Amino acid sequence: MNQSDHITRTAAIIGGGVIGGGWAARFLLNGWNVRVFDPDPQAGRKLGEVLDNARRALPSLYDTALPAEGRLSFHDTIPEAVSGATWVQESVPERLDLKRGIYRDVQAHCPPDAVIGSSTSGFRPSELQGHAARPGQIIVTHPFNPVYLLPLVEVVPSPATTPAITGKATEILTALGMKPLLVRREIDAHIADRLLESVWREGLWLVRDGIATTAEIDDAIRYGFGLRWAQMGLFETYRIAGGEAGMKHFIGQFGPALAWPWSRLTDVPELTDDLVDTIAAQSDAQSGHMTIRALERLRDDNLVGIMRALRKSGSGAGGVINAHETRLADPGPDTGPAPADLPVTARRQVPQGWADYNGHMNESHYLEAASLATDRFMGMIGADAAYVASGRSYFTVENHVRYLREVKAGEEITITTQVLRGEGGKMRLFHRLSGGDGGLSATVETMLLHVDLNKRTTAPPSGDVAARLAEYARAHARLPLPEGAGRGIGGPR
Amino acid sequence: MNQSDHITRTAAIIGGGVIGGGWAARFLLNGWNVRVFDPDPQAGRKLGEVLDNARRALPSLYDTALPAEGRLSFHDTIPEAVSGATWVQESVPERLDLKRGIYRDVQAHCPPDAVIGSSTSGFRPSELQGHAARPGQIIVTHPFNPVYLLPLVEVVPSPATTPAITGKATEILTALGMKPLLVRREIDAHIADRLLESVWREGLWLVRDGIATTAEIDDAIRYGFGLRWAQMGLFETYRIAGGEAGMKHFIGQFGPALAWPWSRLTDVPELTDDLVDTIAAQSDAQSGHMTIRALERLRDDNLVGIMRALRKSGSGAGGVINAHETRLADPGPDTGPAPADLPVTARRQVPQGWADYNGHMNESHYLEAASLATDRFMGMIGADAAYVASGRSYFTVENHVRYLREVKAGEEITITTQVLRGEGGKMRLFHRLSGGDGGLSATVETMLLHVDLNKRTTAPPSGDVAARLAEYARAHARLPLPEGAGRGIGGPR
């Protein structure tokens, strides 16, 4: 970023609604000073709400801190807001006369080499430029809500836009952590909104004709192709569907459907040999460096990662996985006294996403697996979800992990749990983690204290939980103390 | 799942291509026996490849093991495959005569209460039923590729399909970990494929007219709205865009665009008051139990989770985040000798996804943060990515985590690192993790061994790395041994 190292990091935001506010947040959190012009008396409150959301979410994307936040100021006039600004972003309602009037004011007071970007969803840049004093300075920079999180910005120059402005816009957007997509030929609604508008129009028909409700249409997207699109989009997904035979095969298979009433969009292009060749060649250029098998695995790893991420909130596919897992893990009715053998508290396959660059399980995931084994053991002694909901739980105060042998992604691991101590408010567990061949791969010793969740203080467990824990503790006391238990990380300093 | 507890878990797969193979994998990995009929001499190999992918990916979704895999067999005739089956899934090419002929054979030999599901993308169930002996048994169960991972199945009965078959299909699909979406009124291409077909047709125009390449169209999806659709879909996203004013406001704002040339789908429904009211009411029923603010946070948490998941492969938005983080974290030029003060090896915000149900950071993420701090410290002594690429690295052999104070999601944490030992192949570090107010929240003591990555054995570090590490070790030896260092998890057994 040679250029932006020397620029003044000041952005003017014209129109501070959801989109303008999102832009303001994106700039501020990346260290830019932001000047806002918006005559709405509620603008300050509204922008503050967007900024609250952004401060909560954007820094969470990164494993390192963002730069110190820039300074936010509100201004009563456009000249005051744009004077000396490096970037001016216009996000006012979709009325051409309104936008053109604003550019007149802006250009009378902003530096001639400032980027004037428009958030317009649909107007072409040449329409925006109209009779502007310096049309070359005006460009479409169309973002997606929430602007502070989604990376995409469609950058649409007209033939009159100078290459310097297009280059500067692209460079600054990249430095804001965004993904500028250059739209090489202007068209109404650019690229993404044309796709969105087609789906919106098709969706309106489905609702109007009583085929599906809004919720059913959303479900048809988020439990299915929405998950594919979040990572690959349309054409690469279809390339995979075509298999080794490739994109031509896919088109050959699904091409005839263009003539069928599968959509209200019936004005379809003819699938000439030329068009098929163009698509195949573009798809080769896009994805041809990977075999179909490699693309399948990339797609699957991404899908697993996305769906595992959605387990947290239980949204969409995440909720389906949580429900299925509850069925799978249901321990069934209580089977009586605690066994003398060590209970199996986890059996699972190591997800690809848990691997480091070598394909081996990353160190923190050993603890993640052991932590779930602790949860499972807590369930076995009656300290289950209902118990926690009643205001009591065990909190981990110490963990000691010893890594004895590498575990690979895809390997099935098993954890057994030995109670080393279980009396009063204390519970000390020793987890043994075995790999696919049964060999010991890691041990996790963990000390927990029983707490009153309301008072946030230690407290003894309920009588039932204490009794079940004591039963395990007695049975396991007959076993030898595990090798490594109680040991610290020793050696000379 | 009362019913499926008593059913015979045997599925017949008619047509074992990518879709049929995906169905076979979904059934097998959920404990069903699967019988395949496919005259293709390559069917066994092809299905084996799909099954390999499925075994790698599907179990990774869950934190517990799937049931023992069912038995897979191939059969030369349809009667042999379907006799006694509880489920028959047809996934042959989209030719009505072919499908009808298969149902004739199937119905002559399968139980009368078996579900006969069709994977058809476009035919209506009433077309499939044609002159079938028992039309009530035939239903569309339309899955999405990869069938073994994506939860969605469109379940489309015709008026002739019996409620018992629809109910049984729904129940079994749920027990397979899928999400059956009941399509209440049959229509060509059901719901999802109508939306997909509209986008496909719009996309073909963009390629044909030279507006965008296949790669640019995919980017317009996966860096932007594809991320929204993976979790919420179309209408709920737009409800949020409408803000507190709601869905009516959104339609009022974007409704006029229906008349504009924003899509090739120009046959649009009229936005009558009735239709607007219907959409608003359906949207209220779908999402009205949450405020817009709550929906925004849910959306943002999901987006952050999805994008963080994509960092692993670097696909789409994940790659943009990785690149931005590299710019943010660039330590700049070497600043000379090691400082006597403890170096800051991490400063970051705790992502919402790292929190447990209480909003506090979950135990394994303390180690994840410390592990990244170790990586950062390795970089500071020259054991960076290039060093690892040259075949040498440090491996963690032990970690000891003490949890001293709770840390909340959204809090900024800082980690400093003290070298307790750094000589020969050994490196012993002591990380102190502080919360937003600077108070000590956790300590992580970690022991690492230097290894030769090619031989997978311990080996001394390079001279440069050894020297820089020794410099830190000498400087830090002047500081007192930290409280808790070297200690094990003690106490009586």
C-alpha cells in the first residue's frame, strides 16, 4: 500500500443511514477519520447504533488488533465535510437528480484527486456523472449490508472515470480489508444486484402464487445452495457437479432446462457453441488449476467449517446438526451404578478444520475435545444442562495438557476419564485421549470447582451429584495414579 | 423417532451417480444398509469416490461419533435391490419415460408402504406418478449436492401422495440429519431450483454480453450476499435492511425497482396492497419474535463465524481476512536487541463465537490465544513461516493453563510472554493473559521442543534462532519466576 501510506486518512460520508453508517464504521475501525454530513436530526443516534454493531463484530474477524479508531465528527454542510477529504462516499436515496446535486456541491469543495464513490445499487456511473465538473472523479463503489463486515464492493468506472481514480479506489478499499470487484462494463444494477433482483422477483411470484411463504423460501436457500454460495458461488459449484467431464458436460446436461418453465425468467440466451465454449474456457481459467477431486474436498472442508460455525447460534444448518447430535448422543436411561472401568466420555472424528498446515490436530483442539469430555462426564454424574439451568455448575480452574503423539485430521479419537478426586466442591479429572489405533496420544488433567452461578462463588454440589461423583471416585481410586498426573512443567529455569 | 426405531433400516438406491452416491453415503453413515442398482460398469468406483468424500466430511460436523456404518451391496436387478426396502431413492437422468418405467419395476417388488422418493430437480410428483400402480407411494425428495453434507431436501407430495408416505419420508429424513422442507403445492422445479434457475439464466446473459466472467460472477456472490444467504436467506436479510420500520418499508423503498431493467426477469408480479400485506405478515410470523437489533447481532455473529471458518482454506472472504491481517500484523523491520520488558505477543478482541452460553470465553480458547502468542514469539526470534518452510520448527509438548478471572466476549485481551528457559532444543514460555482492564485473567505455561520436520525428531535450532532466544532468556532471567510457574495440579488424591 505505497499510495495510502502517504495519503490523509480522512473520509467524508454523505448520508449516514444503514449503508453510510456502515461505511463510516469500516473507515473508523481501520484508523481513518470520518466526517459525516446528514441533515436527519436522528443521524447521530442511527450511526451510533451501526457503530456499536461494527465494534462488536468487525474486530472479531481478526486474530490481531485493528488500528486505533479514527475520529468521528458530524458536519452541517457538505463543504465542511468534504474539504481536504481523500474519499467521499455518497449513500443517499436512489434519485438521480438528488445524487447529481450532491456531486455539484462536493466537487466545488473536495480535492480534485479525491475519490467520489457512490453506493448506488442500480445507476450506471455515466448516469451519475451527468454534467459534473470533473466526471473522471466519480465512480460507483457499491457495498453490501452490513458494510462493516461483508468484503464485497463493486467498483464500476464509466469510460469517463480516470484510471487514476479507479486505481486509487481499489487500493484504498483493499486497505480497508474489503474486496473490490472491478465491473469492466457498466450495466444497470451492476452484477450482484442483477442476480439478487432475479431471485427477488422469482421469490415474489412464489409468495404471490401461494407456493411458498417467506420463511420457506429462506429455508430453501439457507439449508441448501446458500451454503455453497458463501464460499464458491454459482459456476465453480456447477463445475464440480459436472465432474471430471467438466463444465461442457454440465451445460449439456442442464442446458435443455433453459427451455423449460423452471423460472419466470423466460427471456434466455441461446446456448450457442460459442457461448458454451466461452463458459468452459472461463471456468477453466477460474478453477482449472485444481482437479475436480481437489475442488470437492475444498468445498466440503468449507461447508463443514461454515456449518460448524453455525452450530454456535443454531441458525439454519447449525440447528439441524445440533438436533441430530442430541439424538446421536442421547445416553439413554440411567444404567445404574458407576462402572469400575473408565467411562468413554468422547468418541469422534477429528474435523479437517482442526488441523494445522501439516494435517495434524492443532494444540488447542486437544483441550476442546477434553472440555467436551468433561461436559459429558458432568452429564453422567447429573450435572447436566438442567442442573446448570438451575444455577449450579463446575468451572475449570486449571488444565494440564501433555502431547505424546500426533493425531491426524480425520482420525477417530476416544477419550476415557478417570476421577482423581471428587469431594466437597472439588473435581479433579484425568482424560486419556487415544488415536485411531488405540495408542495414547495426549493426557489432559483438569481441576474444576463447583460454583453457584448466581453468586459466582464456590459452593458444594447437590447431594445427588456429590453421591454419583463419589461413587466414581471410589471406583477409580482402585486404579493406579496415571503416569504424569500431578506433575508440573518442570526442569531447570 | 418412534417410527424409525421399529423400521428396517434398508435403503435401495436406483442410479448411483453423484446424487445417488450422495444418498447412499448419507444412509450408510447413519447406520442404514444400502443396496445399489446401477447398470454402469463404473458404478462401484464412482460410488466409492463419493463415499470416500463423505467419510472424510460428514462425521466432522458432529462432536460425537455417528452410528456404525451400514452394509453396502450392489445388485444386478431392481427387484433384488428394492425387495424389503423401507426407502427407495431414484436418481436417474431427467427423462419422464425412464423414471416411470423404473417405478413400474420398483412397485412390482418393493413393500407397499416403502417410500419411493425421486431426486428430480424439476418434474412434479403428479407427472412422476403417471399411471403408477400405487401413486400414493411416490413423492419427490429433492436433495442438494453434496447430498452427504447439505441438509436440505425438498419434500414434494402430489394430491395423490398419501399423508402416511409424506409423514414417513419427513421422519426418516430428519433421522438422517437432514432438513425436510415440505413444498405444499407442486410446481415445476419446486422452490430452490426455481431461484437457482433464475440466477443461472441471469448469469448466462452476463457472460454472453461480456459484462462479467464466470469467476467475476462467483466473486460477486461469495464475497457478498452468499455469506448472508448461508445463514438467513433472502427475506429475513431484507427485513433487517428495512430496519425498525420493517418489511413494508423495505418493499416501499425497493418496490419501484421491479419496473426497472435490473434483471432479465421482466415478467414481474404487481406489488398490490394484498401482496405487500402477505409478505409483511409472513415475515412477521418468521422473524417477528426478534427485534431488528437482535436480528442484526445474530446475522453479524453468524457472518463472523462463517468468515472465520473460511480463513482455514483461505476461500473467498477467508482469504480477504487473512490478507488484511498480514498487513495489520506486519511487525516492520527488526528493531534490534530484545527488550528487557516482556514483549506483547497478542492483542485482540475476543470473538462472540469464543463465548460459552454465559458470554464468557470458553476454556479452550485461552489456549488458542496463547498458541497464537507462541507463534508470534517464534516469529520474533526468527522461527517464522520461512523457517518452518525450511524444515524446522518448535512443537508444543506440554501446556499448563490456570484460569484466574473470567473474560467476556468482546473484551480486548493482551498477552505478554516471558522466557523461562531457552537453551538447546528446549523453549519454556510463560504467557500472561490480561483482560480489558489490565488485570491478570489467565496464565499459560508452555514447553516446546525444537524439531527437524523432515525426520520428525528433536534437533537444535539454527544459530540465529538460538542466539535471539538466548538473548530473551538472559533478559527475562532478571525477572522473578512468575507465581504458578512449574506448578502441577496438586492436592490430595
